[in-house]
Amino acid sequence: MTQNANTDNSLPNVIFIVADQLKATALQMYSEIGIPTPSLERMASEGVMYRHAVTPHALCVPARVSMMTSRYAHSTGARRNETLMPSGQLHAFRIWKELGYTTGLIGKNHCFIEQDDLDLLDVRCEMSHGGLSRTTTKAKSPGTKSRSFGYAVTDHPIEGYSSAALTTQTKAFIDRFGSSTDDANRKPFALLLSYPDPHHPLEAPRKYADMVPPESVVMPPQRADEYTDGTIPTRNRQLHDMLGVSVDDPEHVRNAMAVYLAMTRFVDDAHDMLGKGGVFYDCLTRVPMLVSWPAGGVPCGAVDDSMANTIDLLPTILQLSGVADFNANPPSEVGDELAPPRPRLNCDVGSDWITSETFRRIQGRPLPTATDSPPRSATFSEYGTGGTALTDEHIHGLMDNGNQGRALLMETLWIREAEGRRRMVRTKDWKFVTDPGSDDLDELYDLNADPWELTNVATDPANVPVISEMRGLLMEWATETEDYEPVPLPTTLGRLVYIASEGRWGTTRG
């Protein structure tokens, strides 16, 4: 029987806000091409902004599963959009429920599918890109469609858009579960607020579109021969060929970017694309990330310049909540010669899910600045399941059948999700991407000299030491995260332990 851990009423409420396909450079607080976002800027002033945060996977489901479990896709097995949260995983909602939280998910799910996981949600209001359910079809709005993309500015009531509707639902949730005046019986809540935007379709209410006129859009730099000079891997070039907007009217491109910015939408604008795929440019992997809790000791207005990952959010929440300490090894008891592995649990809820052994599954670490954890110099991302590569012949055959632009992107989605086993390691200065099972080109970008990642310098002999160092970081990461499930560890050097009650040395079997 699970006990309520909140006997001292000390556990904080948690609101976990996710925006789908929101890249960091869409925000003025991260980039000169971004737009002002007053609410996020206010949140940053009341917390910590992580300047170099990345997603562990550049695909919806694997990224969400990794974020909820604090485990990489190669550990959970959720590597594609078709493989959602596997059964039996330790994830945020299971932990919160075991701790006695009231739980809620409002917005896009695209993560939990097993009934035992869905049963953990006290409040569940799913809304995705098509509306409240998968059986309803969103009415098409008048707009503009070019070869590669479509976009629209509409006069629909703002209340009918998911972003407004989900905010209304969230306010109702907080009013219901967060306004108790009875501190003695207060029960904390944990809410995942998951906005479907920014994500296709590109559609903005006129009120917001008027805030970002197309002529105000700052176009990112580009290199004309980036995809034709032989320095880019095949996958990158193929994605450009499918979604490249070079053949489109430049006015359409600027208008579409204006619509995206009006919605704070995700757009692959730095690489002549409007969409996403299995590549690792910052416009696909670098995300805005904020942690705010002034009452809990999180610094206000701080900017962390080290490397961070969304896989670190769950252990950060657990560390700040006081549930576990991921940084300090607990002292050994009399007779013990080996310190127990981290993390140290600070509560006993009588649950088989919340133990020192189960928490060893967590592969992320608490974020620096928000906690007392040390900064990290590197972070990682991955893509693919070892599947067959998409060839140019496949693409040309589909194009001959009339597929192009986004239609071609969706037609090839399954094979692109699965192909290869790409891995990325990123530091403040360098980004390295490789596929150990492929003979395709590696990628190396000098992020100081080339922040828009326009020139792959992996073949430059001067960079051999850098690549060697980056490969070493990837190997350490792969080794550290290789176990699918943690193996029980010994707590003593030998088989004997000191039995204090009997004043003698013996075995654990008596």
C-alpha cells in the first residue's frame, strides 16, 4: 500500500510546461532573429535561463519519453513516433503519484499510451494539432500554399485556438487544486501543460500576425553551395532536397516565417527548410529551457552558460523538491566499506517504485545553478534505430509520383525515423555528429566561428584532435548509459558485514 509522502506538507506544486517544436532562436532572449516573449522573459527574471539546452532526441515521442523518464531513447526503446512510452517505465507521473500528488496532463500527450500509465492521471484533457480528439478534423483555413509549405493568417476567435483553450483549462486546474486554504490537508499537484504549438500547420490569429509584419523578419545567414559542395552528409542533403524552399517565391518564405514568429513557432529557417528531420543543427536540437522557483531558493535572473539537456529536468525537480539527493553519497554504516550508489532518497513512501535501486535508472543529473550540481561541458542527442537508409532513388521515385515538399516529408517519415544510429555531442565550442554504422560523412561545426553551422569542418586535418576528443566524449556517454536496467550493486567490499545488534561480524544471511 502506497503511503502519502506529503505528511509534512513540504512538497511543492509542479507545473511542467512544454511547447512543441519551439526552438531557442525563435526567442529574442536567445537570438537576434527572435521575437520578444514577455511572459517567458518574466519567468527568466524569476529563475534560471539555460542558454545551451538541447533535446536528447529531435523527434516528438522519443524526446517526450526521454524527458519524462530522464533516460535516453536507446535505454527506453522509444526511438520512433510509433513506439510510445513502454510499459513498466519509471517516469515523472508515476513518481508524483507515488508521492501523493494530484496529477494532470493538459494538451498534447504523444507519450503515454499504456492504460496503467494513463490511470496515473487524475485530470486528463488531451488536445493535439487536430483538436480535442483524433476523430475530429480541424477545419481548413484559407491561406497560401507553395511547393514546400502552407501558411495562413485567420480571423478565427482566439479562444478557439489550442494555446488559448489550454491556458483556460490550466487556470481552472490551478483554481481547483492549488487554492486550498487548509494547509494541514494540502495536497500538492503536478501538471504537465503541453502546448501543441509551435508545430504545423502554420496558422496565426490576425491579432498576433499583425505584431510581426513580414518586412520585420530578420533572415538568417545562408551559404549558397552548402548542400552541393560535397561537405554535407547524405541525410542532410536529402532533407534539404525534400523541404528546401529555394524554388519558392522569397515572399512566401518571409511570410511563412512571419506567421511562425507570430505563433512563436518552430521553423528550420537557418538551413533553407520549413520542417524537421533526423539532423542535428541547433535549429532542431537547441531548445529554450527555464527553471523558476524563487521560494525554493532558485536564483532569480540567472543565466547558465554550461551545457544542459531536457533529460535533466526530472532529477532537477526531484532535487529541488527534496525527494532525493543526486549529488551526495550517503555515509556508510558501521561495517560498510562501499558507499551506496546515488541518489540518496530523502523520503520513505513504502513504494516499490521509489527506491534507491529504481532511481538509479535515471540518467539525467540535476541542472547547475538551479541546484548545487556542478556544470557539464558536454551534452548529447541521438536519432535512428539502425534501420535501412533512405536512398536518392527512393526519393526520386516518390517525387515522380507527385510527392513534393511536406507531402514528401511525411511519405518518407517512417524510414527516416528508423534509418541509422546517429549520435551528437555538443559543447559550447563544438558540435560533432556521427553514425558509427554508416560510411556517410561526419559533421563538425566550430560554433564560435560558425554559429549558424553553415560549414562542416570535419575533414580539416587541423581538427583531428577535436574529433578525437569528441569521439571520446561519445564513448564515455554510451558506456555510462548502456544499461537498460540497473544491476543491484554490492554495499560491502567482502561478504561479511558488522551486525551491530550482536556485536559481531557475519553474513547478511545470519
